[in-house]
Amino acid sequence: MHIRMVGIDHSKASLDYREAFSFTKAGAKEAVQEIKKRFHLKGCILLSTCNRTELWISQCDNGKGAAVRPWEMLCQIKKIDGSQYEKFFVEREDRQAVDHLLRLVCGFDSKIFGEDQIISQVREALQMSRACGCGSMALEKIFQTALAAGKRVKTEVRLSTVNRSAASNTIAILRQQLGDLKGVPCLIIGNGQMGKLVANSLVGCGAAVSMTLRKKIHGQDEQESIVPEGCQMVPYDQRIQALQGKQVIISATLSPHYTLMWRDVDDVFRHPYRLDSEGQKREAGSREDLRNKYYVFDLAVPRDIDPEIANLPYVKLFDIDSINGGELVEEKSEQIQLAMTILQDYQAELEQWFEFRSYVPKIREIVELVSEDAMQRFVSKSAESQEEDLEAAAGQAMKKSTAKLLYGLRDQLPHELWDQCLEALHRSAARETLKH
């Protein structure tokens, strides 16, 4: 296959280490192009999510680039001394890599077992690589097959009875801490996919939700229509002022910089949150005591929120690890086994595809021989034909060349394989793709 991958994820590396290798979408595009060019690869795909970064490479047959290991490629692109990071990486190749990808798209290796978001993340990584001219036939086949497998598993197998996502876990934590969320004032920084998901969930719980929106998006004026229904729009550059009166703050952007710095929020979070305008006293140790806290959620990698904010006395800060922490694989074993059976079918399909690739040179040689034979027959026949008979001459030449190929099986193939071979050739010739 000549396929290799390297990954750093939540199973071996904490957020402190993972975020050093995270990429924004723009950064990922630049990285795959640079990696392919610098290391002379056939193709590469970069998958960067909150919980993992993976680099997939398809190496050239001449061995160029083989001297540099994939994890070293990432370190070089990130300009990071890899000596302290090597222990956090896992490298896989060929069948082992394929097996990992098949499990990955089903959410088996996710921190939130069985989560669905990973399928769209893998698809986006493939599409980005393709758009950047960094795809390869082998990587395309592997990723397309894995996506098909993941979709089938999600359709046919009930892996989870619970809605598991960072968004749903955030809501669960808030309910555990505050109880009823009706009327709780919330600010969401970032209006991407995750921000909107959390916003819709909070609105559904009756919370009072505000969401930031940058003044310009891709050079266009701000668009209030992309703020979810039921949310109030706040200009992004007024996010610090918008913190006033908010008890829940959630940041989920793709920014490489902090959206909230300690120095900007110290005055806001230094005093306890007041549940009501009268600021009446609460009994210590009661749920009402928890209502004096500010609940700050950082759903981004790299992190959006300055970790120093967690040291403020009235702040409870949750990062992506603590939000998704403690997940257990609690599903029925028969459902997992059914999913694994489906994945084995796709694994076998991929192995057969790659095994057949070894016959491609021979097939090309046969195509050339048959084409040459047909051309010679056509040239010989067309010299004797009128112009209107050329199409018939071409058809006759192709028929005779094909007949020569098939009748030759009588002398070149054992008798017991005739039926099997001819049936396979008939099915192949009857495929729609060969009729255009």
C-alpha cells in the first residue's frame, strides 16, 4: 500500500501537548501542501480535531521521503523540537493504519464513544487535501471506503442510546451544577458549527443566549441571519463588555489566539455572580451557593481561554478534556460486534483492491496489445473501405481483437476455470461504467 500515518490524541497526550500540533483550517491547507512538496510524497491528508491530529501520507515508489518519519514531518512543519513529543505519537502503516481509520470513523477511538462528528471531520480532511492537490489514489480509496463504512455502521448499528457530544456534555454539566437553565444568561463566543450546536441546546433549555459575530466575514458585512434563532447577536469586538451579567460563557472558535485573557476579565470575574438584582445571601453548601459561580467552557483546540482564568475564585473553567472526561464504553457487546463485522467486510474490500493493484501493469500491457491488434486490423480494412464504411471497419476490428483475446483462454487457461473466468469477464463487460 505504501500508506503510513501518525497520530497524537487524547489517549496518550493531554491538551497541553495536543494543542501544540493543532491546525486551523487555513493552517492545515498550508501544511499539507508544504509536507507533500518538502518530503516528495504522492499525497497526504491532515486531520486536526479537538482530540487528535493525524497525518496520513502516501509515499512514492522510489522511496523518497521514507527517511523522515511522519511524526518528524509534523514537528518540522510546526518548527517544534520533537524530542519531548515522540512518546505521545503512534505510527501505523498499511493494514494497521486502515484498521485504525475504520474504527475512527465509527467513533470507537473517540473520547466520546460512538460520537458522530468524526465522520464529517474525516470527510472535510479528505476534501481539503483533494482541493489542495494533495490527494492520491490510494489515500482517496482508503478514506472513501472508511467513510462508507462509518455511514453504514451509523445507519445499521445502534452504538449509543445517549446523545454524546461536547455540546451535550456541556449542557449536562450545567444542569448538574445549576439545575433548571431557564433564564440563565449565557454568552457564546464563536458562531461556527460547535457554537451553534451549543446555542441551540441552550435555547431549547430556556436559557437567555447571546452569541458573538465578527463584523466582517470573508470580506462581507455581518450577517445576523447566521446567528441561531432565539439568540441575541453581539459584535465580536464587544465580547468583553458582553460578559457583564452573564453566568455561563462558552468559547468555541478556530482562532489561534485567546478570545479571553485573564487581564481582560479579572474585574468581571473577581466578584461572585449575583443571581438577582438584590444580591440576597445564599446558604453555603446549597445549590444556590453554586449559582454564585461563573461557568466558563472552552470547547476549542488550541484553547480559546487563558488557563489563568481558572485561578479566579468564582470561576469554574472546563476545557475539552474535562468536558468529555470519564466517558465509558457502556454499549451492548453484540452491537459492537455487529459493527466490527461490517468493518471487516470493508477491510477485506480494501485488501482485495490493493492486491489487484499489483496486476495493473499486466492489464495495461494487455490493453496495449489488444489496442495495437485492433488498430492494425482497422488500418488494413480501412484501406479497402469507402469512407462511409470506416465505422463498420472499426467495429469489426475491435470485435476480432476481443475475440482473439477471449478465445485464447482456451489454450492458456485450465478447463476447470473457463466458466469462472468467462462469467467474471461477462460481468465486467456489462458494467455501466464501460458503456460510456
